[in-house]
Amino acid sequence: MPIKHSYKFLLIIFFSYLVIVSPSFANKCFDQMLFDGTEKLATYAIDSTGNWWAVTQPFSDNYRLCVNGKKTKVYQNIQAPVFSNDGERWACFVKDYSQWYLLTNDTIISLSVFLPGVIKFSPNSEHLVYSYFEGSNEHVVLPGRTFTIVNRLSDIFLSMNAEKFAFTGYRGDKQVLNVNGVETSISDSVLPVGFWYDGRFVYASLTGSNWEIYRADQQLTEFYQTIIDYKINLKGTVVAFLVRQPGGKALSVLISDEYREPLLGKPYDAINSLALHPELAMIAFKAVNYGVNYVVLNNTEYFGGTESTGPPQFSYNGEELFFTGYDLESFININGVKTSIQAQLDTELRYAKKPGSNTIAYSTSSSMIMRDIKTGTLYAGMMTDNMIQPIYNWKKGCYEALGNINNRLYQMVCYPE
């Protein structure tokens, strides 16, 4: 190739790269340094509510927490912060040389304890609940009162306004459900699900080889051989199970006040990856029947990929149901409309997506990528040594992820159309 033609060809390649992936040229993706590397970066994450946090190590055995740019003083131990569902509050346990503290976004509570327990925010985000251990006793601190419990097995579950809490524990060789300190439902195994909107607790109980689903003392379903998966929505108005029947077939169970009885789905050879709409009585899951892959929305079937099918996901507001798959090429299915992707997508990933947008976002090992699924155009920020999976920040209308380079922390942001 003549030199001048080769030079022209390289220029074309260079400007094509700018159009496809450059944030400065496309004005879609940007980056911002959050830490300059003066302190060793220990760990970092971004919460689904759009809050980012990082723990740095100023010197040996000393750590500092930073949440959305606000730094704490140095502690000897810092646990990962927990955020409220609305993203407005956070709390974590920290320890100095002498004792533990409960550190929140606006206060510090001294805890003369041996070990910290759990931190929870009520579903409506208005109340903070936490626990701590003194020997074998665990003290659960709710608004205006404290319970002392022992032998807790499961996580702690809260009712909407934190008026009730529940967990499963041991009683001899059996398991028991405990609601506000009162033990009920002794059985071989208890699977806690969550509080219904009216304060009744939903759970599954195993006796012998049979699972039954309950709401308080009300049995809701027939016997099942296996509970495969389960979810309850934030408001406690819809709960769903994936179960296997004694005969071997698997199906979905949807419970809502919209139905007089639990709504049973079609039987399949195998089902998994349950997704629950944030508000409506709608569920989705992966299913296989006679070797054919599906994604099922309530009782509507969408063909999955012949080779692999990704987990179904609802957008943050429930407006869209989407999943990826692979036939002879990768594709994404959005509300039943299948669009081919001219590149191979990892169907094991969970992708960030702005509802109503033609874009999805995901991370490689070194960069956050925003892909236009209609045009195939890629947008990316700077390359880093490590990158976490992005979120869609609905408050800001953008995709966000964190990455680091040589101990410096960066936030990557991409704005869809």
C-alpha cells in the first residue's frame, strides 16, 4: 500500500474509533477521579440506589470510609455500609482500639459489645434496626424497644414500618419461626420469605419431604417437593415461588390479592432465575421443556436462545422485561421484541438498562461499555485496571460504574439518549 494511502487509512481508523468509543468526541461517557491514590484503596462498590463508597487504608491496620465523597475518621475495622431502599440513609459498624460503634450518615452510636450483628432499614426506609451480641445473646434494637434473642439462623426481616421483625432459629433438632420474640411453626426446616403488607409473615415449612407455603398460620398451597426460588416485592403485596411438584415437574406460584387463590403456572422440566415486578403481580423466570429454552412472563412464553439464555430482568420501574440469549448470534429481547446484537454478549451477566432507551451497559475487565442495540455503536470511558458492573442511576438518568488504576479510584458515567 502506498505511504499516503496507508496514512489516510490509519486516519480513517482513528476517527472511526473516536466516533464509536471516545467519550470526548461522542459526548456520551465521562470519567471523574474520586481518590488520587494518596491512601491505599482497600475496597469499593456502588449501591443499586446510586450511592458509591470506598474503604481506604491510610496506614497498616487503619481504615477510612468514604461515602459519596464524605470521609470518616480512621478506624481499625470497617464493615460494608448498608443503604436504605430510597438511598437517602446509610449505616455500618466500625471499631476503634477499644469498642464498636454504629456509624450512620448523621450520627455515631457507641456499642459496648463483643460482636456486631446485622443492620437493616425498614422497607419504607424510615427506620433503622440493628443488632449486637453479648456472649450468646443477640440484642435487636427496634424503634423504641429492644429484644434479646438466641440461636438465630436466618437473616432478620422487617415489616413495612419496622413494627415487627422475624427470623428463623433452632429448637433442638428442629427449626422454628420467631416473630417479635414469639416462636411458632416448628418443623424440620423453615424458609423465611418476608412480611405481607398487613404484618403477616410469609414463609415455607418443611415436614418430612413436603414443603408448604404459609402466610402467618394460613396455609396457601398444596405440598411441594422442593422450593427452587422465591421473592417478595418491597411493598409486601406480591410474593412468588418457583417450586417442584412431587411428580417431578416444576412450576411457578404467584400470590397476590388480585387473585382469590395462588396463581399456578404451566409445568416445566426445569425453571430458575425468578424475577419479580417491583409493584405489579407479574413474574418472569427461565424455563426448559423438552430441551427448549424459554423465558416466561406469568404464562406468556418467549423463546430463549438455543445455546444459552440469560436471566430475565425487570427495569427499575417495571416498564420493561428484558433478557439476552445466544442462537447463531447474540440477541436481546425487550418486552417480547428480539433484536440481534453484532457481538457476543455474556448471557451470565446482569445488564444495566434505562427503560425506553436503545442502550444497555456492562463492564469488561477494564472498561464500562454502553452499547446502542439498534446501531451497534459502542461508547466507553477510560480503561482501568479493574472495573465493577454498572448500575442505571434513575435519579441522574445515567449509567455508572467504578474502576481503579494504580490505587486511584474513578467513576465512569455514560448518558444514554
